[in-house]
Amino acid sequence: MEKYGSYYRLLDELRIAKGYTIAELCDGIISERTYLRQIKNGAKVNFTIFSKLLDRLDTRMGQFMTYMIHFDKSDTGVNRFAIRVHMYHFMDIGPIYEHILKYKSENKIETLMVEAFKLEFEYLIKKITKEEFKIHYQVILESLKSLGTENLIVHLIKFIYHSYFREENTIDHKKFGQMLIDYNSNLSLFYYIMLMDKYLSFITQQSEIDFDIYEKILKTLEAYFIYMNVKNYELTIQTYHAFLYHVKQDYKMRDKYLYKAIMNSLVIHSDYAQQAYKELINQGFGLDVKKFLLDYTEYIEVELIGHN
């Protein structure tokens, strides 16, 4: 994607700020010629090499990703828009949405991804109906067919549609889950984390799950979470752990994780995200959030009295 070149441009800004020459930064990691080529036109980023360069600059990947998404003034706004739609965080999305409406990319897949998130947002805020959402989204899916390629962004675009129109069975859940497990991540990490979260949220609300696949994806999401230290992901990880215990019928451990997740949700989530989260708990666990909190608070009080 077009964004890849900017990873190295941002890295180079960091190099200059920390007083490293290109030779000092690249020594033993990557050739200077390759480094300069990546800055000019980075078509793909090797995650291992990039991490080593950041380590030399005493910078963690999480710090770099946070800067890229939230503070980079040259950012196109695509990542900021995508994460807000994904998290149902609409409070400050207006100016970013207006910018996205004018956004043009030479990369066809990126253009289709932006259109997909734009349609999802417009449906969520009731600017378009579900039927309009479906009709316009199917145009995107047809365009993907003509590209004749499969990559993480293509999978993400397809899964967004599947999550809203599950009755069409457009995706084999088991094969899709295995694809996520086998995926060899580079710096499409931002969307990889997003897609794992979407997948686990979707599967949590299904009547049947493949426990082994669910657990492996959760472990992967947890491992990569440190690179995208977003509070919303922390509470969803707690929720998915609670669901694993729910499936195992270990309700004591389930409730411990779920109580913490719901309390975090009350603080972090917007009103819209709060409603969506309540629906996830109701569908996945068969629980009413308000009643669960009352019952668990009462349980904690009894436990405390018993220990005194």
C-alpha cells in the first residue's frame, strides 16, 4: 500500500532527531541503498528489519505506531478514520471524515478499503440504510474480484461485509481463522490487529466456535497488543478470555475477566460503542450487562464479608 513508504520517512525523521547518520543506523541491519530506496518508494516493509532499526534508535514499535496514527501531520488520515470506525469512536471523526471524502490514492486496494470504511461509518450513523450499504458494498467486492489478488486488506474488506450480512455465508470461518493464524505479519500490523479483533468479536456471538482456532488467534492478538497499546483492545482481550472460560463452563474465572472488561467499557466506550458491547455480551454470553454487574457486585460483597 501507499502508506508503506511513509514508515521509512517517519523513521528517518526520528533518525535525524536523534542525531544518527544513515550509516550508523543501517550498520549490520540493512544496506544504505535499500534504506534510501524504501524512503523513496517503500512497497513492502520487513517487520524484523524495521524493528531492529527502531531498537537502534531506542524506540519501541508501540511508540512509533502511536505517533504514526495520532500525531503524524503528513498522515493521509486513513488510519485515524479506520480505527475510529472500528472502535465506534465518533466524537472527533467529523473533520477526518470530511478529509477522507476527498482522499485519492493511486493504489486500488487502498481506495477500496477507504470506501469500505466510509460506507460502514455512514451506515452506523444512519446516513444510509442497510440496503444501500449492501448495494454499494457489493460494488466494492466486485472490484476486488477484478484485481485478482488476496492480501490482508482484501480479507479485511471482505470480512467487514460478512460481519453485517452473515446470512450469506460468504466466508468459511474455520479457513479464515486459520489464515489469520498463519499470517506472517509485517507492518500491515495495524490492520492485522483490527481484523483479529473483528474476527473474535464476530465468532464470540456465534452458536458454535472452533475452540482451538479461537484460542490461538486470541494469543496472537494478545502478543501484538503491545504494539498498538489502545485501551479498547485491552478490554476486548479481557472479554475474549472471559468467553473462553464461558465455553469451558468455568464461570468463576469468566466472571472475573468479564467484570473487569465491563467496568473498563463503562469508562472508555462511547454511547454507541457501549450499546454494541452490550449486544456482544448478550449474544455471546447470554447475559444482561446491568444484571450481571448487580449480581457480581453482590457476590464480591458476600466474599469480602466471608473473609472478615
